[in-house]
Amino acid sequence: MILNFIGKGSSFYPVLGSTSSYVVVNGELYVFDCGETVFDYLYRSGLLDRYKNVNVILTHLHSDHAGSLGSLISYLYCIKNTVINVIYPNESVVNLLDLLGIKRSFYRHIMITDRWSDDNISLTPVIVQHVENMLCYGYIVNIGKTTIYYSGDSSDVPEEIAKAYLTGRIDEMYHDTATVRSDSHCHIDRLCELFPEGMRKNIYCIHLDGDNKEYFEALGFSVV
Ligand SMILES: [Zn+2]
């Protein structure tokens, strides 16, 4: 597992923290999503003292994915004199931060529409099905020789992603996995339908709506 997880819960199961993860590449910190519990974790863990260059990649703006972003940006700018990169394929994040009173000079919004890369990582956003009133993005991520897919909140696995995983072009998949049926999140039965038993080990369940680790692992999936 290439990512380190800060939290793995859904918004209705805050016990497990907001689903978020990070990876450090060549001394730069990359954080996937910044929900309600994430700034607190980053602060206490010392990661913000250790790494000067911070990048936050957002999947969408629900508060369990972006709820502590404003505080993270303000803290780093005002206390650590750091301007962070906020990577998100939509201008709406700037509107949200405007409403929260975060000055535009406190952060850099990196607007990506297609494959984007810096010296350490490359990201390709994939629009996924989540809710009707907001776009949500999954990402194909390349770090060194490893390719992963990070789903964000998604009610299904896009066809090209499932195919890429099944043919070995994606090494690890991190996917929203629910036990409650809805149009917003991916039910565990759907993952079972898409991926045969011997192919589930490198699919890591995230955004859990209960303590389902043993249940998902018994089906052959991994849990972060
Ligand atoms: Zn959501």
C-alpha cells in the first residue's frame, strides 16, 4: 500500500475519521482530501513541521473531504509562512475558500483538466458518479513505477478503471465501499460483481460506513 491513511470513515461514521491519505515523495507532502478531522491529524502528527512543500488534492467539496482545508491553508500561511498548492479540477474550490474568508494569496489553486504532473507525481482526474449537485473526481495517480486509482466518493467504478485494474495497468485501487445502499456510494456487492475473488487483494476499501474491516477482508478485499 503506497498511501498512508489519516482516516477511513464516511461522513455518517465519523468514528473512523474523515477519509484522507498522504504520501511523501522527494520531501514533498501530498494529501488526498482534507475533511473535518484532517488538519487536526496533520498538526498533531508533526507532518506540517517536517515538510515545507504541501500539496492537497481534492476529490470534491463535501465537508468530510474539504472541511478543514481553510484552517490548514490559514495555519500554513500565517504560522509557517508557506503557500500550499490546492489541486482541484474546478474553480468552485476558490468560491468555497472565498466564502470561508481565505485570501487567494494564501494558496495556489492548480486547476487541472487533464493529466498533470510535477517532478514527483502525476494525476489524471476522472469524473465519477456521486451526487447530482456537485462534480466529484477520482484520480489515476502515478508515483514512480506505481499506478494507483483513488476513487473519491463514487457510486460505481468507471468502466475504463475496472478494465485497467483487471488487466494489470493499475497496481492498487482505493475505493469508496459502502454497506448501505444509495446512489452516492459504491455498495460492496457491486465491487464483488466487478472483481473476481482472486483479484481483490489490491483493492483497498475506504470511506467505510461502519466497522466492516473483517467483513470486507473475508470477501478478499483489503481495508486501509
Ligand atoms: Zn461526498
